[in-house]
Amino acid sequence: MTTCLLALAVALGAQAPQSSLRELAEAGMKAKQAGDLAAAIRAFEQVAALAPELAAAHVNLGAALLEAQQYDKAVLSLRRALALDSGLPGAHAMLGTALLIQGYAAEAIPHLERAQSWDLLGVALLESGRTAEAIPALEKAATQRPDDPDLLYYLGRAHSQLSRQLFDRLLEAHPDSARAHQLLGEAHQAAGNRELAERQLRAALERRRNLPGAHLALGELYESAGDYRRAEREYRTEAEMRPGDARAAMKLGSVLLNQGRVEEALQWLQRADRLRPGVPETQLPLARAWVSAGRLEEAEKTLKKVLEQETDARLAESASFQLYQVLQRQGRTQEAQRELERYRRIRAGRPPAAAAK
């Protein structure tokens, strides 16, 4: 924007009458900087009227109108500027923004591409139904602003839409395939319909006996119902079929621990931790297994590793409370009290719905 204002000031030197144009331009700039958009717009409108062939005049008028949320008028000014000089990236960015805000996503795309405004380009592509193209643009923007809430929202939405599109294609093209039945089973599982989920997952395995992930999904289905023996059988099948799968090893170790088979559980949980080191979802049940085995020092080390990462408040809360209990059992009262205070801080900082779980 500063470049456009400077360009305007320089270009006005060649216009007549010079003094009045300069005064109007300076007045517009000062008003815009002061936040008086109405005064800025009036000044820039006069400049554009006196110098209609000056692209920079229309750019600055468009910028002020855009900031004032007068999008229709901003579009007209910015289109006029680009008709006079198509090589103004700032004008392309602003025109693309104004069009996108009004819902003209498809029209905004070429302007946002020209300006390399990756975040808004990703949104425009997504809104235009070009989901697969939107994801790389949004991810490029996210490398610069990884925690931006808007980018996280649109990236999540884009991936979700793409997943639905691909799953719909799978069900339409291969409705009776093993993967189609697996997909339907997982969908029923997520919806809480255990009977239909089990039926679909079994159908998937009938079509492909060694289908990756199907036994794991069945194990989770049985474990959620408290049927640890059947869950163990499914997890063990998956773990033996896929010996490099850390998640299968972790799930088998966890369900063995729930049955009180501590030593066997430790073997599988340690195996999972070796396959994928430092994963909190593995280290939390591993810590519980160390406690059950009476090896409190090992449990303490494992829980501290989880807390060092602090990637998930829910997991950090669980680790902190377990560590508090371990320190209490070791008779380290003061340290236990400090850990309890940390646990309370983590819990207080989480959203109420998540903390209540």
C-alpha cells in the first residue's frame, strides 16, 4: 500500500494542476493514516476525477473503499486501475480480496494467483469446489502462519471435503469391495452403531482376510464395550499380521494391562515405544504398566517425557495426575504437591467440555 501511495505522489508531479492534485493526495493519505476513511475516500475520489488515466489514483481509492467495506465501489476502482496497468500485484490482491468477500470466489482466483496471496487463494479455490488445488495453497500459507485460526479452519475443512469426495468415489465405484465395507464399518463405529459396524468390518475381512486396519477397528469396537478378551484377539491378530505397526502393539498392550496381565502388557507397550518413540498415547499406558509392575522410577521417567512435549492438554493433564500419584507413592510429598498444582493449572486452562471428559 505504501508503494501505491508513493507512486501516486510521484505520478502527480506530472499532472496539472500540480498543486491541487498534490494537496488532495496528501490530504487523502493523512486522512487514511488517521483512520478517517470517509475523508480519505472523498480526497481520492477527487484525485481520480482529476487524473482519470492514473492507475495509482484508482488503486488508492480502491484501497480506502476496501478498508471502509464498500466492496462494490472498491471492485470498480481496482478494475479501473488494472485496466490502466495490469502489472500491479497490490491491486490484484485487493481486487481478489474484495471479490472473495462478496462471494465471487471463481472471479477472485486469477487475481489472487497473480498476487500470490496463498491463504486467500486457497479459500477461493475451496469455495469454488477445487478442493484438491486449495490444499497446497493453504498449506503453503500455513508454513508461514502455522497457528493461524483461519488457516487451520480452512485446511481442516479442505481435507474433510476431499476425504468425503474420495470416499464417495470409493463407494460409488467399488461398493462391494473390502475397503468400502471397512469404510462403512468405521463410519458406523464413529456413529456408535456397534452392530452395523461389526457386520461391515466382518464383511470387509471376508473379502480380504489380511486387510490392514480392520482387525484394529474391531478390537476398538470390542474394547469400548468392555469385552477385553475379544478385543485382545483382534489386536493380537493385527499386531502379528503387521509386526511393524506401533499402534497395534500399543492397543494390544493396553488391553492386556486392562486384564491385569502386566508383564505381557509391558512387552507389547515397550515394543510400541521402540517402533515409534515418544508418542504420548503409548507412553501413558506404558507408565501405568510400570506402576502396576512396581517400577515407579520407570513410570516417573516416562511421565516426565510426556510432560516435556506438552503437545496435547488432555494428555498432559493425564500425565500430570499420574505423576502426582507416583510421587505420592514414593513419599515425595512436596514434589507431589507441586505436581498437583501443575495438574490443576492444566485442567483449568482446558475448555470446559474437554476437561469434563
